[in-house]
Amino acid sequence: MKIALFDTHPFEREHFEAANCEFAHDISYLEPRLTHLTARLASGYPVVCCFANDNLDPETLKVLKQEGVQLIALRSAGFNHVDLKVASDLGLVVVRVPAYSPHAVAEHATALVLSLNRRIHRAHQRVREGNFSLAGLVGFDLHGKTVGVIGTGRIGSVFAKIMLGFGCRVIAYDLLPDKSLAKEVEYVSLDSLYRQADIVSLHVPLKAQTRHVIDQSALAKMKKGVMLINTGRGALIDTGALIGALKSGQVGFAGLDVYEEEEGVFFEDLSNEVLQDDQLARLLTFPNVLVTAHQGFLTEEALANIARTTLQNISDYENKKPLLNEVRDGMFKTTSSPHTN
Ligand code: NAI
């Protein structure tokens, strides 16, 4: 099928080229992000392929429909950037890549924990400038600490097991506890998790119930000096509240791979421009904050899986096979089946 692949990044193109040897789709690699302003580029393409920071709001979807698009193939697990109701009303089919490497994201969360704790980001800068002093670099043993995992689906459960490997005590909160993980991890209420955890790591999808789940009141319930890790979605955290908690010392460390307002900033080289986002600029001033630009998924294995599953989804649509990875409005709204990203 003819595919307009929006927001193409050099690191993923080679994986799509390799995977497409098997599928032989006709792919046009476009650099712009998909927004209502760029949607007309999809003219003549029955399929658009989108990434996590493309914006599939009602206006964009209407233009896509006018231009003859039938299928939206997300090359992400999350679909909070798509208005599924409007897509469904317009008869646009949406598919995604539900799982490509939970290890990639869980291991990145671990990298944030270790880097923040042992101040690797600061030590690296210092040593490069010839400063070999150890002042201010004291960390703590992970062994014996309590790690609170919010969301123990594919990624959260891998992260929990990694933390168990460090000798941590792991407590967790999930709407749908994982029975096998419950043999090693204690499921507790959110409030209890906040009270007990030395490290809190977020692995729930972004949806109405989880937006700003970490707000001022949640932060106030946590242990003073807690380490907060977010590789889920930026809007799980109220950034203003986090900045306040960092200033007061209530939060001792923050490791953020995602940010509420990352769209249009993350994935871009803005090094020659003045950063316009004051909250992000403030976050970047804290010595105990480590921000990465949504790179949790960025491993060779994950990229290969994303490319293959995306092209398989498109072939399944073309060949009228069952769409195993279709996402539809309302299908994740019950509390008993919350696997939404
Ligand atoms: P998953 O669907 O396997 O697991 C999500 C878990 O959250 C499930 O166990 C579910 O029961 C639980 N959950 C859902 N709503 C909840 C609620 N309101 N309260 C408590 N628990 C709730 O998803 P997966 O694959 O583990 O992904 C988790 C997150 O990671 C998603 O937000 C996704 O967008 C993000 N992600 C981030 C990436 C990155 O590069 N940083 C890459 C891929 C995913």
C-alpha cells in the first residue's frame, strides 16, 4: 500500500527499509510532524503512519479523511494523541504496536534511577573538565530500598523484576494486579505506596483517570526526598507541582523521559534556539533532575519490532485479515481491561 510516514527520524528509517523487504509497501518518508497544517501531504495515500508526537486531533483527522486516507498506522504503543471518537465517526481505522520491547523502556527507567542516584550525569561533566572531586556525589545503596511501581503491565512488571534483582523491596499499584508478579511484589493502595516508597516509577497509560495522577497532593504524601521516575507519559505528572516539590526538597530526584508539553520539543534539535517553555527550562536547572527526550523505546530491538509490526498491521488491513492491533474508541474504558497503550 502507499504509506505516508510522517515525522520520520533517521534512526527508524533503516529499520523500515529492512522490514519492508518482506512486505513491499510503497513508503514515502516525510519529515514534518502530522498536524492539521501538514495533513494535506497525505493526499493520495490510503495509509498514514504516525509517531508518538504527531497530533491526530479532530481537525487533522478531518483533513486526512478529505484526502482519502483510510488507515492510520501508529508506530507507537500509546494512542493518547489520537481522537479515537472522531476517527471512528469518520470511518478511519487505527492500528498500533502494542508491545515492541518492554525491556527497552524498563531498562531506560533503570538507567535514570542509577544515574540520578550515583550522580553519573554530574560526575561525567566534572571529570571532563578536570574536576576529580567527589564532593556532592554521595549516592545510596539500592539494595534494601522500597520501590513503588505504578502500573505493572508489560513495562512495569519488567521494571519491578529488575528492581527485585537489585535486592529492593517492590510494592505496586495497578487496577488489575498481575497474579504471578504478586508472588514477589506486594500490591498496595496508591496512598500506601506513596507513604512507603523511596523510589516511585510510573508505568500506567495516560488517560482521563491518570492525567496528573502525580499532583501536589500525591507528592505531599510521598517520603521526603523521594526519587520520581516517569517513562510513561508526561501528563501523568503535574509539572508545576513537581517543580514546587523539587524546590522544597520534597522530591529529591526526578528522572523524566517524557514531559507534559514535549510535543514539538522532544525529538527536535533546538540547540540554536531560545527554549520557550519556562517549566521545561526550570526543570533543566535542577542538579537532581535528569531529562531524556522520550528515548525509552530507542533500542535496535524495539525499532526493528516497531517497523515489522507496523508493516504487518498495514498488510493485514490490505488483505482484509483480522486487525489484532486495532484501537477503537471505548475499547479500553472499562476498569477491568485497562491495557490502553
Ligand atoms: P500495559 O498496557 O502493558 O500496562 C499498563 C498497566 O497500567 C496495566 O497493567 C493496567 O492495568 C495499568 N493501568 C491502567 N490504567 C490504570 C489506572 N488508572 N490505575 C492503575 N493502573 C492502571 O502498558 P505498557 O506497555 O507497560 O506501557 C506503559 C506506559 O509506558 C504507557 O504509558 C506507554 O505510553 C509508555 N511507553 C513509554 C515509552 C517510552 O519510550 N518512554 C515507550 C512505550 C510505552
